Amino acid sequence: MSAPHTHTLRRAGDWRGPHETIALDYEARFLRRRRLISDQGSAFHVDLAETVSLDESDAFVLPDGRHVRVIAAPEPLLAVTGPALARLAWHIGNRHTPCRIEPDRLLIRRDPVLADMLRGLGAQVAEVTEPFRPEGGAYGIGRTMGHEHGHGH
């Protein structure tokens, strides 16, 4: 028997009820078409109309009505702290690096070059393994995407 195909995604807050789960890291939460297996072992094919950035608690709707809720999987990150957190956040943002901003720390994906740069700026950098839920794009939706600087802004 082949795995069912889903073309339907419900955003967090737009659905409720019993569900399976699927833990996806930051990169895997950016998709259009992919074969996935829920944490409970149900295989299914995602075939969406366009590429989307999935948020935690979004859900795929399978043809039989079951929902598969997305959760952010733990992944290797760097926890950045220091007395000049806003300045450190600026340097991270200047490199178009996805970042989770918290009151007392910044979380970014592990990158030895960025870790060295941040230490050079006086930051304390610690390796952690946690779910990564970075800030969205500049207009409040989706993910931050890199872009060229030669187009007049």
C-alpha cells in the first residue's frame, strides 16, 4: 500500500483534535514536496502548491482526516550571551543568519566561524541542543532569507 498524499496544511490555531506528531529541524520545516514519517510511524507524501516555512503546531491533514502536528526538533545550536546583546544581535543579523532572540540570550545554528567572530566581540558562546524557532522575516511572516546588497537599499 502506498503512502497517502496530502496537499493540505493547517496553520497553528486553525485546527484542533487528536493528532500524530512529526519533529522536524529548521531546514526540514521549509518544504513543498517530501515524503515524511510521523513520530508514530505513519508515512505520507507532502505535495503543497508552494514552498512554505512551517511553524510549530502547524498540521498536515491526511486524506482520511488525521492531522500530523509539526514540532521543532532539537538540533545543535549556539547560545550567545554577553553584556552587549543588542550589538551581538546586530552582527548576527548583518550576516543574514536566522536567530532566536530571547531576553538574556540569542540562539543561532552552530557555525564555528560565527562562534569565533562572536567571541571576538566579547560574547560567551555555548553549544546547546534545543528546538530552533528563529524570528520570522522582516514583514512578520516566513523565514529570514538572504539577499544581495546591490539593489539600492
